Amino acid sequence: MKKPSALSRCLVTISEISNLGNTDSKFLNRYKNVSEQWIVIGESITPIDCYIEYFLSQMFSNEKSKCVITCKSYTISFTMQLHRIEVSYYFDQSPKQLLALARQYKENGVKMFPKHPLFAHRYFSCAAKCLLSCAPLESLDSAVEGVETIREMQTLLDTLYLNISACLIKQNRYEEVLDVLAPIEQQENPSEKAVYRKALAHFHLKQFQHAITTLCQIDYSNNKDCIALYRRVESTRQEEDVKYNNMVKKMFG
């Protein structure tokens, strides 16, 4: 008996669907036309299909399960049977294959980010995991993998850190934003987006001087968002100073 891995291809039968309505789901709507279908783990771009992938990841081969997904105003139920699993693993993939997979995950995350940032976060993290499985990237043999492939892997990884930071900001997880964007402190020319998001995280954590120091890593005067953030930091810092001074006066006269 085996379970699907993160890169598995699964042959399933889905039946007895109730209360689907107009729900956006490729897997459940496809059931109307086919009795069996292949589901590739990591290809979903709707929340319902992501949950179906999660169910599959918990199932054994030949297992049949009753599945229930509770949404805000309705509940979907269906029966799913896992007939066959074609398994592959990250460590079986070459750097070029992992780069292609990371691109796919990243694009899925981009599609889901506007409406479903939590699911987008999952895809961006999976994409980063693909690339980090080859880390350190600078140690890859350029004669074997190609200079352009290695350069593209590093560029994509930097972009994914930005994508992940955007998802974390939406979740108010500012400490984690600082962890994800920590490498920009050692970069000579960090991107404006990275600087802005790191400074924004410092601001929300009331680390005002750190926010200013971060913004000063670039010429923020050419970036409208950075200028607005700088002014917001300074204004809030002054307000906090006034509050603190008033509190001290009340305490000690």
C-alpha cells in the first residue's frame, strides 16, 4: 500500500456528488463527462480542487472515501476512490526538471493570489522547495546544468521570496516576512519591492528605525509607495513619541 507523493499522478473515480451547484472545480465538474480521471498533484487552481488534492494525499491505493468540504454557506460531499498511483519524487528530478516544476507552481500561485492568497502561498512555497532542493545553487556544475539554467533558478527563487512575502503580509505574519526577506541586507542592489515589503513589516511591528534604515537601502525618493511609507513611518513614530511622553508625564507628574 502506498500514498501519493507531492508529484504523483492519480487515477480516481469521483461519484455521489451533492450540492456542487456552480462551484468552480475542474475535478468535480469533469465527473459529469467521465467515469475515471487522472489528477496530477500540484495542478489545481481552485480552492475546492486543492482540497481534493489534499484528500488524495491522505489516501492509500484502492481506498474509497467519503469526502466533505464545508464552505461558508454550503457543504459539498462526494465519494472518491483512488485506483492507481504513479509516484515520483523531488530527488528523482534533474535541476532543469525542478526549474520547470517551480515555474508551474509559481504560475499557479500567481493565478490564485488575487482571490485565494493562502493557496497561492502554498504554491509559492512548493516552487521554492523545488529550487532549494538543489541548494546551494552556486555549487551546481554550470558545465552540466548550463549557466543560464542556474541563473534563472536564482532569479526565480528571489522572485518567489517576494511572492511569499506578499502572501505573509496579507496574513499579518510580519515576523516571517522579515525572515523571508532577510537576505536583502547583504545585497548591494536589493529590489524596490523587497525593500518596501521588509520596511512595511518593520513598520507594522513598530520597529520604526529599522523601517527607515531598510528604506535607505535604495533611493526611495523615486518610488511612490516607498515615499508614502516613509512619511507614514515618520508620522506614526512622532505620534507614538507623543503618547509615550504623555504617559510618562502622567506617571511622574
